[in-house]
Amino acid sequence: MRVTGSMQNLQLLNNLRQTNKEILKWQDKLATGQRIQRPGDDPVGINYQMRYDTELRRSEEYLENARTGLGMLKTMDTLMQQATDVLKRAKVLVQQAANGTVPPEARQQIAAEVRQLYEQMVAIANSNYSGRYLFNGQKTDQPPYSLATAATDTTDKGVYYLNVSPSVTVPVSITGELIFGPAQDPANPQAEPENVFVLLKNIEMHLMNNDQTELLNDMNRIDVASDRIAIAWAEIGARTNRFELVEKRILDQHQSLKELRSSVADVDMADAITTLKLHENVLQAALATGARIMQISLVDFLR
């Protein structure tokens, strides 16, 4: 076959074009850190990459749910400590006021502090985490108690759940009546359920009326209310431990998925740099060779 100068030039340009194309491809891989730039690079690998990307996004959602639940439960744990401290202070005040040597004026001063304890307990019961009320079941957008009617307010008995895997939902909320006691029946106000708000209101009334006998009984009622809070507190602690285990499991799974995706989609930097350098050397050699060949023509021999 006859090889002409034009054919040499075209072949040289084609080779340079292919080499530049390879250099650009490996530069893109190094710049993005991704081995697969388009589906045609690895049709099988892109399928695995898309699958891993989907699993990673789902895992991030579950991890966010687990951290939200953990944050809510840790907040609830702190609130149980605060509620217990309120009742401890109320018991100390009742013990002081039940002493027969305490004058009526002093009991009225103690009653004023008990009124503040009542308001603090209502504030604890209406606490929220990131805008979600913690003690109103599934009605997380509504405060469970009001300051004026906390004793008779009923809370939602539903349970707020969070998904932590495709088939697992974990309960987070605890309805307020399981913690602070069942609501008082407005139709039967004489009945005194084991409700902490009723208890604090009654203590205030007994102090104002100088009723020492009822004040002594109030100390036992405070113990009952504290025991109920302690039971709820233990449940919160158990759920917190579960969410911590769930968070650790999701983090481990997330890390495994990232490693699997990396093995499919991420570029081997050392190999990419070596390959890019090889193509750059090929380009330099092709340019040098082409420059020498293209300088020779028929004119060079007509001397």
C-alpha cells in the first residue's frame, strides 16, 4: 500500500487526538475522584454505584431519625431530673410547714414558693425538642398542659415513633399522664387522682389553711408522685440505651456502604496519576516524532 505524506499527517493528527482524549479523561477522574464519569465507562459498576448511593441516602435518613430520637430522650432525661428536684423541694417545704411551731405567716410564704414550684412543673411538662412537644403523644405540635387547667388537662395517649430501618420503628414519646398522673375529672373535683399538679395545688391550699394534718399526708402523696416519675425515668433510660445502640449500628452500616461504593466508584489516585503521566509522555513523544517527519518533503532532495 502506498503511504503518502497526507496519510501520515492524518494518522498523526488522529493519534494526537486520541492521546489528548485519554489525557482529558484521566484529568477528569483525578479532578472529581470518581472512576466512572458516564455509564459507558463501566455499565456494571454504575449499577452498583447507583444502588450504593440509594442505600447511603436511606441510611442517612435513618441516622438522622436515630439522632433525633436520642436528642429527644436525653432532653426528657434532663426534664425527669428537674421534675424530681421540684418534688424534692416541695417535700422539704412541706416538712418545714408541718411543724407545729411554724406560724401561719411563714406557711403563707412557703405557699408562695409552692406556687412557683407548680408553675415550674407545668413548664417542665410543656417542654419541647426542636419544636416537638415531648409529653403529648402524637400531638407533638400542641402543648399538653396550660397553667390554669393543668390538673384537668388530658394528654394524647398515642405514641410518637421514629423509623430507624425499613422494618423497625422505635417509640420515643411518653404521654404526660403516665409521668405526671391521670387528669382530674372536672365533673368530680372531689376525687383526688395521683396527679402532681393537683398535689401541688392542694399543698398550696393546705398551707394557706394551716392544715397540718393534710400537710403530713401530702408528704406521702409526694413520694407516690416521685415513684411514678422514677418509673417513667427508667423507661426513658432504657429507650435511650436502645437508640444509642441503633445509632452505632447505623453508623457501622453507613461506613460499610461508603467503603463498598468507594471500591466501585472512586478512582485509584496512584494508578490515575501514573496513567496520566504515561499518556503525557506518549503525547510528547508523538509531537516530537511528528515534528521530525513533517519537516521532510520532496523539496529537501531537489538540491
